[in-house]
Amino acid sequence: MSSSTKVIRSSFLDFVEDPFYQSESDSIRYVLDGLLVVEDGKIQALGSYESLKERYSDAEIISYPDKLITPGLIDLHVHYPQTEMIGAYGEQLLQWLDKYTFPVEAKFKDAEYARTIAVFFLDELLRNGTTTAVVLTTIFPESVEALFTEAQSRKMRIIAGQMMMTRNAPDFLLNDASTAYGQIREQIQQWHGLDRLLYAITPRFAITSTPEELSLAGKLKAEYPNVYVHTHLAENVSEVEFTAELFPESKDYLNVYEQFGLVSDRTIFAHCIQLDDSAFTRLSESGAAIAFCPTSNLFLGSGLFKLDKSKSTTTPVKVGLATDVGAGTSLSQLRTMCDAYKVMQLQNKSLSVFQAFYLATLGAAKALSLEDKIGSFEVEKEADFVVWDLQATPIMKLRNPDGKAQNLAELAEKAFATMILGDDRAVAATYVAGELLANHSSY
């Protein structure tokens, strides 16, 4: 063993198949008493304690008795500049942007301010068990530099890029499309693929985009096909109507992006509430992914996402969970799972706890085409994981009097109670690339 080897003993849960399409017993790997072996930031082994204890008898074991360890959580859509305005009262999407969001984003021209918020934001992600995120910035290069610099220092896997906005926003948040193209091109060359960082071409949404801007975004995507595209799609009825007015030649909202070559298996669309069957079919065929943002959709009154449609067998679309702070009301993916469950209940549909955790781990990794690197405990994947305390609060301890589940049925019961009742306090520790970056005692 090298000096960087870590051997961790606890209970472990991850996924080997999609529980929306396979039985949960065939989709889940649950090791009641296991050892996870990490070396140089990669997973080297996961198995029962009995099967591995002799091989690692000389190792110092880090033990988390009565805890549960899962892969690190993945947030598919979150606005780090909106962190300080979370919980802003009383508006729907377009009015909310004008009243709260745009004034806050203007502050990110100041590099030091951007760094301060980036530090807070990334540390909050880790405190909530999120180790990978797809992040929106602002039109200011300073906001991109701050986020990537701080993420790199934490060895986090972050996907982000400079916001593109050229109309229908205050003058202080508009950027010339050709200027933005040059800035983004330089940033891709600097950041994409550096350590664990990845770049996303990020037009805010069609309403703030001119045809010139989207054409240049498409040009960037053609020049750098391995980068991502990240934007919003069909969140709000008024937004959809306004988009139709701005792009009358497009047959629908999705077609706006299709016309400029921005829809592929590396495109992430947030929301997708107001979509018809044709759009779901085309998303399925393209391999694009949807970020399901339940806390945001409820908070802004945008509507109920049709998760069952995206997970159908006829037009399956890759999907993962997203907090969408600051319209989202928490950086906790537990709170997001809780609201996702409620969104499905309101549609007379069900969402199991294992399906919810899948959407925040392996399902989200597949949505990003990163399932070879993150999302489960397969050997050689990056060692991002979360240690959960299922008895973190008095009510959780009352609900889960015995911390360790003996079988899948018990695990489902305990994990569901944690999903409904838990928050950041349920995160005992967060590891990134095998290194402990957050633990409850330091909160």
C-alpha cells in the first residue's frame, strides 16, 4: 500500500443499474459491513469487511460505525452568484430575475467579491455532500476565474462557463456577443480538462440571447465538441410565450437551440416543464439531459416536471436532480429529493428513495456522460463520497432508532426518513478525491 491509501469501514450504498427500469434489488449494491479502499484519489476496492480484512490487515482503518456511505452527490444546475439572494420573496420567474437576480449578479465584476462568494458556495456544497456540480456564473470573466480557481484548490469536479447575455436584461449585465465569444474561447483553452474541471458554453436562455449570440455559441460548440452546453428550457409559461415571439421562425422552444447546433449528448437543459411530446422525443434522440429542479419549480410556481415522461421506455431522456439555488431553496440534495417526491405525489406518481438517490448519483453522472469517472464505487472511479448520519437530529433518531439497516427493506425505510427529515446536519463527512474536505464537527 502507498502512503496515500485509505481504508474505510462502514455500510455502503451505490447503484449498478437504473432503478427506474430494473428492480431495486437488481439495481442496488448494499454492503452492510464493508471496506472501501482508496489510493491516489481513486477507488481500488469495495467489498465486505470479512472478504477484505486479511488483505488490508496492516492498514489503519477509518471507521464510521452506524453510518451509511454513498457516492458524492451531483447537482446538475445551480447558480453560484445567486447564493446570497436565496429565499427572495414573492415573484415568478421573469419578475424575480429583474427584481432580485440581475442586481446581485452585477456585483461579480468585482474579482474579490466573486472569490468570497465562490469560497462560501463551494464549501456549502461540500457541507451538504455535493462533490460535483454544473454551475452558472455571470457575464463577467472574474466570476468564472474565481469559481474555477477555488474548485481546483479543492480538487472538485465542476462544470461551468461564462454566462452569455446580449438582450432583455439591464445594460450592466449585457455583453457584446463577439466579445463574449473571444473570452469564452480563451477560458475553454485555459480551464477545460484542467485537473477535474470542465467547461460549459452557457447562454442564459433564449430570451436573453440574440441569433448572433446563439450562432457564436454554436460555433464554439463546433470548435470544441467535448465541452458542454448548459442553459434553461421551458421553465415558465410566460417565458415560453416570450421566446415564441422572439424566435417566430422556430417551431418550439427546443428548436431555438437545435437550429444553432446546441443540442447534443453534452447539453444540459434545466427545468423542461412546459414541453410537449415532440420535444421529449427529440431530447431522447439527441442524448441531451434534463436537470430536474423541484424546489425552484415549487418556489417560483413554475409547474410540475414530468419525471415519468423523461424516464419512460419509449422516449427516455437522461435526467438528474438539481438545486437551482437561488430560486431553489436549499443547496441540500436531501431537501431537493424531498421536494421531488412531493412533485411526483402531486401528479399521483411515486418516487422511491432509491430512485431519488440514483438521480443524485449514478443517474446524474450518466446525464453528464461521466459515469466512467463518478457516481458509483466501481474500481478506478474517482473517490468522491459522503458519510451519512441517519440519526443526525432528535426527530431522525426517534424515527431511526437503530442506525444500521440489516437489509434492503430496512435501508429503504431509514433512507426515506432521512430524505424527508434530513438536511446538511445528516452529512457527517464529505470526501473529494479521497480527501476529507468537510466533516460535521467543523460546521
